[in-house]
Amino acid sequence: MAEKKKIKVTLKKSGIGYTVRQNETLLGLGLRKVGRSKVLNDTPAIRGMINKVQHLVAVEDAA
């Protein structure tokens, strides 16, 4: 079975001062503290969430 593509998402800026919806999106991605990273499957749903908070996160390919 083919291995699914993974991406690494890192929280670069705090969600304080942004909308509740953006803060909930960060929590949905599993990002709670600045500087922490999560490795997630590269799916359209995850890409959509990242797009909503792209000004707060950094994205790179995971090995």
C-alpha cells in the first residue's frame, strides 16, 4: 500500500488577538504553543485549515 504524504505544520505566531474561529482551527490542527510542530496527513481538509491560518503557521514536507 502506498504511503500517504505527510506535512509538518509549525505554529509561528500566537492566535491571541485573532478570531475565535481561527483559534479553533489552530486547536483542530493540534497546535497549542508557539514553536511546536505537528506532522499531519496531507489531505484537502488539512490544507483548507492551514489556508485559514496561513499567517500564523509554517508548512514543510515531512520525511
